[in-house]
Amino acid sequence: MRLAIIPARGGSKRIPRKNIKDFNGKAMIGWSIEAALLSGVFDEVWVSTDDTEIAAVAENFGAKVPFIRPAELSDDHTGTSAVVRHAIGWALQHQLKPKLVACIYATAPLLQPQMLKEAMQQLQQDPALDYVFSGCRFSFPIQRALYRTEQGRVQAVDPSSIPKRSQDLPETFHDAGQFYCGRTQSWLDAKAVFSPSSYLYELPQHLVQDIDTADDWLRAELLHQLLLRQP
């Protein structure tokens, strides 16, 4: 069994009700659910939520909500891995045996079904992998980063990298925050996602956007509108 789990709690602080807020004509979570379903690689798509309204919206988009997430796993300090482990535990208790489990964020409207398909294929083809996750290249060499002192003065994080050419510095990447495909036992063992046993599935920068502020939301909507116009 291949299972997709979409965490979506109701207590978003920075953008209230973010997971079901309208985003280019659909509830935000609807885009993630549709991408998971259209990928064709999951036997079931579940939404883990503590919120009955989110649960109803998720079911309208075709996801299953087999349980309401307990309050102790729905606060600001609960990590994604704990939520995934809870869902896997529920599945095992009900005689379901997922072998591969993908965590897909509810706020990933730029996610494309083909990305999930290819990531899951990569995980299946390489038994040495614990996870395949979405990542993106930094647009500027982080080795040449600067920080400011309390007095507003500037210092280099790595002074030895400042005189080097950008092309001579190793490329660096960051978590794109869209999906994490893993083996069931890797999730249950709480193995680190960002480790040598993980594969970074690179996304282009125009398909990556954190959505934590009003400006983030607007930029994501504009990027998404361009995607919708593609033939």
C-alpha cells in the first residue's frame, strides 16, 4: 500500500484558516489533494486534521479523513514527523500495511502530479533510500552570506568565500517544503529526512514558495496563475 498523508490543522496563526482559504478559486488544500490523486501513485490519500470543517472540505476534494487528529498533536510545537507517525500507527492498528508513505503539505499549490510520481519512483527503485524530498537550489551562494551587527555593521559569515567566484563555490539547496516520500519503517524509526540516505528531488525556483505572509500568498497566486495558463 502506498499512502499519502496531508497534515492540515485548523490553528494557523499567521494566515488564519490558511488550509481552506480560497486560493485561485479553490480551497488551498484542494490543490494538494488533487495533485496527489492525479499522480496515480497512491492507493489512498488521507488528510490528518483536528478540524471538522477542514475534514469536510478535504472529503469534498476526494481525500479520506479516517480519524480526527488528537489535540496533543495539533499545537504549534508538534512536528510533521509526529503527525505522520500517528497516521501510520492508525493504519497499522486497522490492519492496513503501508510500505511507502508520502507527507504532502496542504499549502503546496504549485506542486505538480508528475513530481510526486517521479519522487515515488525514485524511492521504489533505490532500496538504500529512506526518503525522497522536494528541494530547491539557492539563488545566491550562501557561502558569501553577510550578517549585520547590532550597530548595523556588516560581517561575512565565511570571510574566505567572499573573494571567490560564485561558480567556484559548491551549489547549495534548501528544503522546498512540498513533499517528503519515505518508507514506513523510516518514518516509524524517526530517521532524519535530511541525511545521506535521502534523495533531493530538485524543483525549479518558480515552483517553490513559502506561504506564511500576505505577500507570500500573493506571489504564490501569481505564480500559480501562470501555471494554469500553460497549454
